[in-house]
Amino acid sequence: MTENEDEFLNRPAAEDSHDDIYDDEGSIRHDFLTMVGAAIADRDVLFLRQNVARLHESELGDLIEAIQPDQRLSMIRLLGADFDMTALTEVDETIRMQIVDQMPNEQIAAAIGDLDSDDAVYILEDLDDEDREEILAQLPFTERVRLRRALDYPESSAGRRMQTEFVAVPPFWTVGQTIDYMRDEEDLPESFTQIFVIDPTFKLLGAVNLDAILRTKRAVKIETIMHATNHPIPAEMDQEEAAQLFEQYDLLSAAVVDENERLVGVLTIDDVVDVIQEEAEEDLLRLGGVGDEELSDSIAETSRSRVPWLAVNLVTAFMAASVISLFEATIEEIVALAVLMPIVAGMGGNAGSQTMTVTVRALATRNLDIHNAFRVVRREAGVGLLNGLIFGVSIGVVAGFWFQDPNIGGIIATAMLINMMAAAIAGILIPLSLDRFGADPAVASAVFVTTVTDITGFFAFLGLATWWFM
Amino acid sequence: MTENEDEFLNRPAAEDSHDDIYDDEGSIRHDFLTMVGAAIADRDVLFLRQNVARLHESELGDLIEAIQPDQRLSMIRLLGADFDMTALTEVDETIRMQIVDQMPNEQIAAAIGDLDSDDAVYILEDLDDEDREEILAQLPFTERVRLRRALDYPESSAGRRMQTEFVAVPPFWTVGQTIDYMRDEEDLPESFTQIFVIDPTFKLLGAVNLDAILRTKRAVKIETIMHATNHPIPAEMDQEEAAQLFEQYDLLSAAVVDENERLVGVLTIDDVVDVIQEEAEEDLLRLGGVGDEELSDSIAETSRSRVPWLAVNLVTAFMAASVISLFEATIEEIVALAVLMPIVAGMGGNAGSQTMTVTVRALATRNLDIHNAFRVVRREAGVGLLNGLIFGVSIGVVAGFWFQDPNIGGIIATAMLINMMAAAIAGILIPLSLDRFGADPAVASAVFVTTVTDITGFFAFLGLATWWFM
């Protein structure tokens, strides 16, 4: 045993497990990984129980991602009932599927019984129908019904992400009765921040935050301290829309209701934070021309997800090339044009993606709407004009000296100005129009904007040169 | 009064104000804006009190952004003491500064006294020193001290974002004593989900979630139900790091401690959600070559924020142009090269930004680290090779037929393959290296990656052609 390991094992069972397993960079410590690897190889169940089973679910998830693929299932088998299945909600989809596919359905059923319903649904929804039915059949009746109901709601809906465990009381109970109920009841959710008030048909009447209960005398009736649930979330609502309500109204949890306004579950902020992250990530990846890929995808999967975007770009690249081919005679005469033309197109492309990025983000956060669209378009046109002048003049001067010809300088300066204006207009109008017609502006804007700036850039520069020199 | 307005005014004071002021697109309803505008013009204080003062702070923020700039201050003046200053934390920085600059310091001081400390700090931190001191001087002693302490912590630190109001009790109190204290105490925070346990010197001993208090009999001591606060947040910690702890451990709130581990405040999930949003937005904007700009910025401000990035791109564009100029003789001979060369460079640029986007995002979410870096680099190289073959062959065939010359087809296919490989390697190694050296990969990666793909693309294509034909 090395000195390092010795030091690690002699530490008191630290409460601050965060410092334990991560290094300064936020990666799992190398010596911890080595020890876990050795324990898996040696089938050292005791070590794993003491050092792995105690980890927080997200730490265990990071550990599963960091160890070798062939070690993952062995570790889970060795941990047996001590393995916290929630950790699987914290790993890449590809890795989760690999693990779940190889686990016997009985073991999954046993483990899923202990999970909160939202975590259970998260794991069940990716399974194929046959496995899912087999696992559900092994669960107790109430739980099976609850999970089936959540799984019946559409993918990415609030109903899918909700937790079906919650505390609900009638309005005529007093604060004292409510507290006594919570002290005696065994089967409460693992943690909660508000309780709901319902009528005998489960219709939602209101909600009470726990701090309101704690501030209030025992004799007071719940209905006098409950607040209206201003934002009950229909189970069919898209999770992104639900996340926007959480953000706007700083909610910690919200009631989820069915089409008859009956309480069916509760959506909590921790799931919403994940949704917010995913949506922001989606916009970023789409703008970069990447689909739903994960780091654990194979070469073939990754290539397949990227080819469509590259193929679209190829078509537009040939369109730009055919614009150039219109001016072959001019280029043959003045080769300087071939040297300079990528500058005009490239600068336009960059300016266009600046405007487009701002527009896509403003649309996603609902900061851009009909009230300010006109003002923002005018501003972008102004920025395009100003930056077009700045860079047109600079490039014109440099190009004029480089090729010892003020005519070339003047032509490239004018072409730059035209292309920067085109970039600004395309950069804002393309995403705005896509959004108006219900398309996701993050997906398609980049292709259209570069097509506009390439074609405008080449046409303006080579066209002006042909008109002037030929 | 139009029929529409009439309908609106006759509605019962709706609890679900969300449906009231927004249309289906999530913009503020046009007729509501018209009515507010008319009320401001008519100095109709009654209308504003009934219909504007009752809005949620975030709705009021949206309204302030949607009305004309010159109406904003008038509306706030008309609302007087009914104006909820918290709404200013929900608007663009530029708009907030415009409003605050024009409000008398006395009014700001009066309004800030009612705010939670985190909201007060949010507004105070943007003011110039003189105004801030004048406002602080008008606040009661305790509040002034609290706000000064938060303002003393660095910008973007947990100490700046924390709320200094919290409930803390000694460990030897019973659950009953704690509940009685909360029932009697007037000066509790507006809302809270956990209480803290401290010793007489304010040293943090632990925390208790409110649901734990409600589940427990009155006679039980707090110290037996408290949990260790595994993740107390040092006040100096960067807000982004704090947000990562919230995300990883699904926290709702966390204790903020000073350098002596004394409890100084509490950080709550709603502020953290804002941080998560901001950080995701920052990455997106930086990848698009845009700095910290807001929709309400002027043309000059926007231009200034975008010029640096365009200037850097200009330099690299000239570098690429000088590569082309090395081959002027070849281009003069075979003009087809000038037509085709932007395709090679452009496709490489797109493939490079796909890889770069994935890498930057994986670094930001800490999914990419030393444990899987090698595997991911190998995968990207594989994807580059595969996509290089696919697109090299397609472009080669098309170009060969277009210019009736299989040599040109073969040369462009080879150049494409080389450039796609270069794009893959640059797309992952450049952000990884920037991250290693402590730079933000989102800021600079795009420039470097396009420089590599432009130069490689032109050099490989024109170089191969020169070697083959000349």
C-alpha cells in the first residue's frame, strides 16, 4: 500500500465527502479511482460498501462515468442492494442504457421500488416496452399505478418529470392537526417544502409553505393561511414552459394537475434546474451545428449526428462557389481578387453570427418580442453600418497598399460595407422569421446567415471589380 | 373605452395574473400596454395602483421593459410607495441604471429598506460610490452594516449574492422551543426552507430542513435532528462554483460562512438559477463572438463590444489571404481553384466548430476531464477521418464532373480529408489547452479553430494543386 492510500484510508469518515473524491480540477481523484478499480478486481465488497455506497448519488454517477466500461456492471453487482439506483439518473444516457440493459429485470424492479417516482420514471422511460412491463409487473399495485400514470404523459411533459409523492390535507384541518399528522405518518415524501390543500375529490384548493405552518399557532385553520396556487402546472405542459414559470415566479415546487384540475403530483426545482441546463445546452449545440450527442457516443453515432449539418453546408458552399465561377474571367485577369475575396465573405460571416447569436438568445429568453423587435432591427442595422465603415476603411487601406492599387482598396471597402449591412439584416431577420413560423431559430439560422454573407460577399466584391476593371 | 378594455376592467381581480398580462407568445398583451400608457399620460394613480402595483415583481419588470423609456420614470413616480423596487432586479442592467440614476437617493433609500438584502445589494452594487454611500447613510444601523458586509465581498462571489436574513437557533433548543420562537418572532425572513444551528460565536454547527422539524415531536432536541452542512459555502467563493454545488447536490439553500466559519448569510436556489442561466448565456454569446451586451444597449455600445472580435478575425483573415497569395501563379493558370477553395476552407471551419462546441460545453459542465480526454480526442479524430472520407469523396466527384477534370476531383478530395482531420484535432485540442492554461475556452477557441481550418484548407488544396499541375 502506498503512502497516499494509507493516508486516505486513515482519514476519519469525512462528512465533507466533496473534498474526498474530487481533485482541484473537479475530476475524481486519481488515487481514489485506482483504489476503486483494485477493489472491483479483488471483489473487495467491504471496501466498496464503506467508500462507494456512502457517496452522494451525483458523486456515484461521476464515479460510474470515470471508471472503465467493463468495471461498471461488476461494481454494481458487488454493491448489490447497497447500490443507489438514483445514481443512474446522473450519468449519460448511453452509459445508463448500457448498464440497465445488462441488469436483470428483477434487480431493477427491486431497486426502483426505493426510488422517488420521478427518478423511477427517468430510468423506466428509456427502456423498451417489454422490459418496462416486466419491471412494472413486479412492483406493488399503488406504485405501479402511479408510475404508469406518469409514463402515460408525453415525453418532456411536466407529468413525466413530476414526483407523485406529496402531502395534501383538507382545508378545515388546523395547523396543529396538520403537524400531528406529519409527526405520525410514516409514508411522507423524502423531503418537501410545501403541502397542498385539496377537497375530497383531490381538486386543488391551495398550498401552504412549511415556513407558514411553523409561524402559525396550532388552532389556526389551514384554509386561512393557504395561498392560491397561482401557477398550477397542467401535466401535459411542456417541461420547458414549466421551467419558465419556475424561473419567472421563483418557485421551489409547484402542483401538477390533470385535465380536471385534480392534484396528481408535484414538480420540484431540482428537476427544473436540469431542464434549464438542458435547454441552454440545446441552443448552444444547435447553433454550433450539433444534434443531441453525448460524450459517450461512438464514432459512428457522432458522425451520423453531424453529417446532416455538414451536408447542408456543402450545398450552400457550392452555391457560393458558383457565384465565384460567374467571375472567372475577372479573376484570371486580376488574381488579387482571389486572394482578397475570402476576407470579405469571412468578415461578413462573423458579423452575421454575432447578430444571430444575440437574436437567438434573446428569443429563447423571451427578451425579444413584438414590442421591441423593430427597435432591435434598427439597432442592428446601425451596428452593421458603423462596423462596416470601420472595417471597410481598414481593409481598404491595407489591401490598397498590399496590391499597390487604390482601386482595389476602394472596391473591397465598398464590398465590405455592403456585406456587413447584409450580415446585420440577415443575422436578425432570419432567426426572427424562423421563430414567427414556429421553427427553432437555433437550428437553421446559422446555415441561412452564412449563405447570405458568402453569396453577398463574393457577388459584391467580384461584381464591383468586374464593373470597374473590365 | 373600447369593448376590449371594458372586458379587461370588469374581470374580477384575477388571482392568476399570469394569464392577465401576457398573450400566447409570452409578450405583454397589447391592450394592457395601451391602458397602462394611457393611465400614465392621464396620471391615473388609481388605475396604476389597482392594476400595476398588484403584479408579481417579474411581471412588473417585464412591463417596465415593454413601455416607452420616457414612461418608465413617470410610472414609478405615480406609483410612489406602491412601487415594488424588487422589479428593478428583473430588468436589463442598462434600463435599471437609467431609472436608478434619475430617482432621488431618498426614494431609493426608502424603497431599499423593504427589500431582502440580496435584492438590495443587486441594486446598490451598480451605483457609483457617492450615491451608494448617501443611500446607505440613510438606512438603519443594522441594515447598513449587513449591506456593507455583503458589498465588501468581491463581485460575483457568494457573499454578494447571499441573503443576510436567516433563522438560526442553538443546538440545545427543542423542536417545541424552536416552533414557539418562530410563532412569536416578528422579524423572520420572508420565506425559508431550512434553519441553521450555531454556537454562541455564530459558528455553524448544522442545519435542519423545515420538513424535519414538522415530522418530529416537540421534546426532541434540535441537535439530534440536525444534519451536518456538508457544503457550507465560503463567502469568497465564485458564484459559478457555488451554483455547481447546488446543482450537484440538489440544494435548495446553503449556508454562507466567513473565513472563521461563522454563518454570515444564506444562498438560495432562486439566485442560483439566475447564475446558471447567466453562465450558460455567457458561453453561448462568447462562442458567437459577442461580449456582455444587452438588448437595450445603444448602437455605439454594441459596436464597441463587437469590434474587438471582428478585429481579431480580420488579422487571421489576412493571414489566410497571404497563404492564398503564395499560390497566385497557380490560380492564374487554373481559375477553378479559386472557385473551389472556399469550399475546402468553409467545410473545415464548420466541422471544426462542431467539435469545438461539444468540447466547450463538456468542459463547462465538467463532463470532460483527464479521465476521458484521451478517449474523446481519439473519438473526434475518428469522426474527422470518417466525415473527411464521406465529404472528400462527394466533393471530389462533384468537382471532377463540374470542371471535367478528375485531377481536380482527386486534389480537392485529398485536401478535404486533410482539413477535416485538422478541424477535428484543432476543435478539441485548442479548447482543452486553453482550459488547461486557465483561459476561458469559450472566448478564444473559435478564432484559433477557424484560423487553423482556413490556413490548412487553403494550403492543402492550393499546395497539392501546385505540386500536381505545375
